[in-house]
Amino acid sequence: MQNRDQKRVFFRKALDRLAILPGVIAATEASSFPPYSFGWTEVLIPGKTHSEPWGTTFDLCSEGYFQTLSRTLLRGRLLSRSDVESARHVTVINQTLARRYFANENPVGQRIKFTTFEEWAAD
């Protein structure tokens, strides 16, 4: 049975090897690909109150995800390899989430909590 770190190293090596194969333009890891999503989570944003639960779908991915799908960055930055390898608490959100939960505010640098990840951390 492999532990979490061994699996992470295995998949990192596999991704690196795939990325250098002839004909490969881009490579990434993801829990699912559009139009599908991996899961659903409740969204909590400090300082913002609401009467009904806020929620969103999410995907887990590596640093090349958005480039591989030819997605354009509008603000902020994309995930780095360092973010992924250190399991840094960062996220990239889409325009729908930004408009819905941050309205006219700039979402860059704001704190957002996805309750699903707290549940996973407790396991």
C-alpha cells in the first residue's frame, strides 16, 4: 500500500515524463475536465453574511491545467508547481464565482473557505 507522498511522487514523475513525449503540447493532472466537475462544496467568505448556503463545484488540478485548456487569466495568477507540491491553500476561481460572491470587489487576495476541504483534512 502506497502512502500519500509516494502517490504524489509517482504522479509527478508520470506527468513530467508525459510532458516531454514527442507531440505532446501540454500535460496536466485534474480530477475531471470540463464540462464536468469533481465535487460540490459550500462556500464561506469571512465578513459576508447570507441567509441561504452558498456553494460551488470544484476540480483539483496541477499547475498546467488552465494553459492546457487554453483558458485566459483575467486577474491574479495561475497555480505554480510550488503551490501544488506544497499543498498551498490557493485557488483560481471563474468569473461566475467572482461575480456571485464578490460582486464589484476584486476577489484577488480575498479569503474564501471551501468546507469540503475541512472535512477531508479531518479524515
